[in-house]
Amino acid sequence: MTDIKSMFPAELEVFVKELGEPKFRAKQLYEWIHRRHAASFDEMTNLPKQLREKLSENASLCVLQPVTVQVSRLDGTRKYLFRLPDGNCIESVFMRYHHGNSVCISSQAGCRMGCRFCASTIGGLSRSLTAGEMLGQIYRITEETGERVSNVVIMGSGEPMDNYDNIVRFIRMISGEEGMNLSQRNITVSTCGIVPKMREFAEEGLQVTLALSLHAADDETRKELMPIANRYTIKEALDACAYYFEKTGRRVSYEYSLVAGVNDTPEEADRLIRLLRHRNGHVNLIPVNPVTERNYRESAPAAVQRFKNQLEKNGINVTIRREMGRDIDGACGQLRRRYAEDPQSVSPGETVEK
Ligand code: SAH
């Protein structure tokens, strides 16, 4: 079966031609998949029946099935657990902000980066997602909510730079005018810091925001939290961010999850100030979301505030990220993890208000 959902318009033309069909059918097909989010070939009523049959024999639309949707009573955040055609499950999150609706998508089923505080990595990597499967998360949510999605963050399970080609393809497709035509400036890609890939990404001619998961201001602490720090130093990662800024003009954000007693001390804040003082960028603080399998605790609100004030006083651009959906397994990979361990604990097929 050919994965036509991941094809660029020009590739779809070639595919349609190979089926012995005229070129304009590719345009119709692309519109059905990427603008009308068709779930089956049968819906594509302006295509001849015999072509629809040919398509169902040769091509797959890889439509995602929601296993469950959890809705936060606190803020209306919706967390989706989707099943892929091969049985793998992934999570996506829909969040409402005053500046528009945002969807956080997964880029891989599982993850092999091994960050100690992250639930996505506990079972390792199953596989990378195709561009079509990343688009599918957004299409499905758009249909299910009936609301426009204006921002996309690639901050769900998985390491985007470990699925490089598909991520770049996904970004080009979702921002393409034949598709959702989403502004690239409204897309954020978060990476744990795979330096050579970040540099390659800077050369793609894209206008997306890059976020670096920093989480520490010295290499020793970072190594304790993130195995990737054994491969690349903080300096190398920050230099790659500077290169990204130089090439794209886009300011990089730094993610900093605060873990009590590990990376939230005044000394660590001092080191962070020294690191970032002469760099362009923005720090996003978030108290670590405790994961049952891990023994890290979140910083107390007072410690978070103190850390923020210290950075601010020294001219660093900083915000405390509003936590969304904390009551619905909000952190990366928590819902998928719970489902894998005990499917009964997740109400299948229904929307659960928590
Ligand atoms: N692999 C990418 C995207 C991962 S998730 C990356 O590493 O950036 C997006 C962000 O959430 C990352 O900054 C990640 O480190 C952070 N994160 C993961 N688990 C978390 C948890 N339990 N609490 C707080 N932040 C977490």
C-alpha cells in the first residue's frame, strides 16, 4: 500500500499518472486528503467510482482512530490517544489559548533519547511517524473539535531531530498553500539538542521556531537529566541555536523544566544567566511534571518564582509556562504509558471529562 498522505502534490501527480489517470485527479485527491480531511476514498464523490476502487487497492490514507479523549475540567485541554493502523498508540493535545488553538503532536511512537524525567522514553522507541501520521493528528482534531488550529508545537512524544526527513516534510506540507496553509511562524519544533541536525535544520529555509530543551546550565547536571548531554556539550547546543538564529532570524526558545533540588538552585540560575546573557532567546520555565516511574519532584512555587525573578533581574527574557491539562496526564507520554500498562484504566472510545 502506498502512503499517499505523506506525498507532496508533485509526488501525488506522478502516482496518479502511474495509475493511468489524468493529472488533475491529483489535485482533487490532495484536496480531499489535506483540506477536507477525508477518512475514506468513498467520500471522494467527485472521483469516478472505478478510480476510488483502484485507490483503495493501492493506497492507504492512514487515518487515525481515537482510542480515548480526555477533557480537562480545569482549562478545556483535550488529550487524544490515537491508534495507528499498525497498532501503535500516540498522544496529541489540543489547547485553547487567547491567541488561538494549539495542537501538540507526537513525532515518534515512544522515544530513544532517555531523558530521566520523561514518560515517553520509558518503553524506548517503537518507530518514527510518517509525515501523514503527523498531519493526521491535526486533521483528526480539527474535525473532532470543529475548531481552527492556528498553532502547532512538535513537543509531544519523540525527538523530532531523530525523525528529521519526515519532520521537514511535515512542515512543508502543513504550511503549503495546497494544504492547511499554516504559517510557519506558528510552528515550534522542540529538540533535546542533536547538534548536527539542528544545524542542518537551520539550512532548510524554514521560518519555524526552534526550542532547545536545556534543563540545566552546567554539563554535569544536564548529563544527569539527559543522556544526549554526553554526546554534545551545552556550548555546542547553544552555538547551534545561535547558528539557527543567524540563518533564519528566528529567536530560539529554551525549555527549562524545574526539578526540586537538582536544577532550581540560585547557583544554577546564576550559571544560566552567564550562559544566556549575551545570547538572543527566551526561557520557558515549567515545574517538572512528576511521572510515577521517576522519582524527581517538581520545584515548589516559591522556588519557581525565585528562579524566574533572578533571571529577570539580570535581563533574561523568561516566562513560567502555564500548565495545561495537569489533571489529564498532561506530560509527554503519560497517557500512552498508562494505556500500555493497563488498557482498562483508560475508558476506550469515549470522551472522558475529568
Ligand atoms: N524530544 C523533544 C520534544 C519533547 S517534549 C525535546 O526533547 O525537546 C517537550 C518538552 O517537555 C521537552 O522540553 C521535554 O524535556 C519536556 N518534558 C518531558 N517530560 C516532562 C515532564 N515530566 N515534566 C516537564 N517537562 C517535561
